[in-house]
Amino acid sequence: MTLSLAMQNNVFNDLVNQEHVVEILKGAVLASRTDIESQEMSHAWIFTGPPGSGRSLAAVAFAQALICPNNGCGICNDCMSARTHGHPDVEMMRTEGLSIKVEGIRELLSRVAWAPSKGIWRVVVIEDADRLTESAANALLKAIEEPGNRTVWLLCAPTLHDVLPTIRSRCRHLQLRSPSSQAVANILISRDHIAPRMADFAARVSQGHVGRAKHIATNEQARSNRKKIMQLPLQLGTLAAAFQAAQTLVELATIEADEASQERDVYEIEKLQEAYGKGATGRGMATGAGKAVKELENEQKSRNSRIVRDSIDGALLDIATFFRDVMMVQTGKVESLINIDMDEHIAQYAENSPPHSIVNKINAVMEARVNLASNAAPLLTCEALMCRLAKQ
Ligand SMILES: [Zn+2]
């Protein structure tokens, strides 16, 4: 099959600024059609890149191309159902809890044990391979190593170091890069039909994160929350104010996270109760319902605490851009400001602060992010941070 992929409408067109990766993936798709043991085609891949660079987008596009009879046309039934998680040969694993446990991997392995039902390949996408526990990773490793297998494993993680060496040594590695603000703005305009001015603003403040840019461009509440968060560095006159700022930051992040999860939580519980017979006339729920609901609630709780953490992390990144801009002004690079809407505040802050204190503040924000990622208590972490930011 010597079809040129470049001629077609295809699933790789959505990947912004990743030409180097797309070329390799297209080569692999073509190779997979002719010789399943070829050099270009591997059974295990790992996609790394900063948040928002499109790791999982790339993995899903590759999955579509492998199972699509037209190498990933994006419009056939196979392509569509793979993307909406409804394809029998494409399995997506993502966790919203803090880790992927060995039970989850075992269950996955039992589901993908058979040969592919339609095409040549069965594809498994694991979106948060960095959250595999050690025993889960070992269970997965055995499956990846199994010879003659028609399953392709696509793992996603922020960096290679986030994945156990035993796993990453079996995977072919693809590194995605953060798209430029211009590239993000262009995709918001052309794909999501967002007005150029808004697209430009959203792309700049979300620093190459396509998903966040879209969220900011299309959600007024998100824009207003962001504005409040960006004011925090300006409100740190006293220690009391610093504690208040920490409180505000955690509250805003929690509100945003709650909005994201509430509706879904209720829906999931209802679905589960229905599965146990709730609402059927003449009988109550089957035995075990209470326990299952309890388990789901616990899962939801752990998912929600992760969403809150992610949301705080996003707010901290935003705050870091404020100090970054101050530093830009201090070094005379006014034209490269991220937060153009705050240029006067930034200029004033730059004038009143010694440059070394700005470097310390950026470091303080980054340390707080690292602490949060290793499970430090959110409010405490933010309070310590704000106190450091309040110092001259
Ligand atoms: Zn297709």
C-alpha cells in the first residue's frame, strides 16, 4: 500500500507544531500495513511532552490511523468510534485518581487478551503512564514483552523519567514540543472559530497549552477567576493579606474543580444505582449496591482532590508568569510580556523590586508546585508561598 498520507484529510492534522512526530507516526502506519515486524513499527511507544503539548492527542491519532482502513482518515466509523472510546480494538486508560493500581492493569489485560476483532491491531492508550504504581508497571511490562502479540501499547507521560526504566527501555520514544502561542492562536481561530483577539489573548496566557487556551477563550468564569488570581501578587502588603491571598487561591481553584466534577459525580452514581436496579418497579436495589456506591464515592473523592491540585497548579503557573513578566520589564524586554492586560501593574512592580527578589519569587512558586505534586497540603503550601512572595 503506497498511498501518500500527505494527500489525505487525516487525524494527524490536529497536532499543532509536531511535524517531527507526525512524520515518524505516518511512517509507522504505512510500515504496519506491509510488515508487522518492521523497524518503523514498534509494539510499544511512549509519548512525552509538557502538559498541553498534545501527548494523548498524538497517541489517539496514532491509534485511529492504525485501525482505520484509510490510515486515519478521521471521518470513517473506525476513526470516529476510536476517538469517542467506542471502538472494540481501541482501549483508553486514563486515571483521575493519584495512581494506576495493579488491579486496574490486570483488569485491562483481561480485556485485551483476545486478538483484534476487526483489523490487524488492537491498540491500548495509557494516558497517565507516570501514575503507574510499581506493581502495576510490572504487570504491564509482562504484557508488553509478550512475543507475537497484535497489541500496540501507547503510553503518555510528561517526561521519560516519570516512567520506570524497565518499561521505557521497551518503548520507542517520541518527544512532543510545546506549540508557540501563534500556533495555538491559529488553531483556536481555524478549528474552534474563536475571534482572533480572544484567541491571541488566550493563547498567550496559556503558554502553549491548547486545551487551557480553549477553556479560557470560551469560558467567561475561567477568565474572571484567572483575573482574580493574577491580582494576588499585588495584594501581599501584610502577612495577614498573604494568608488571605492563599485562602482565595485555594477557594478559586476548588470552585473551578467542583464545577468540573459535580455533574459528572452525580451522573456516575445514578448510572451505578440503575445498574443495581434502582427505579425498577416492585423491587429494591440488588445486594452489593451500597458497597459499590461507597467505592465509587471514594474513587470520586480521590479524583476530585487531584482536580483541585491540578487547578491550584495551574493558578501557580499563572502567578509565575506575573513575576516572569516583571523580570522581562527589568531586563528591558517589554515586547515579550505574557500578561499585556496588566502592563502598568507589572511596570510598577518592576520599578519597586530588586531583580534578585524576583528570581527568588519565581523559585518560590516553582518549589510550591513541586511540593504540591508530592502531596503536600494545598492550603499550607499556598500560605507558605504567599508569605515568601510578600517579602521584598
Ligand atoms: Zn478512518
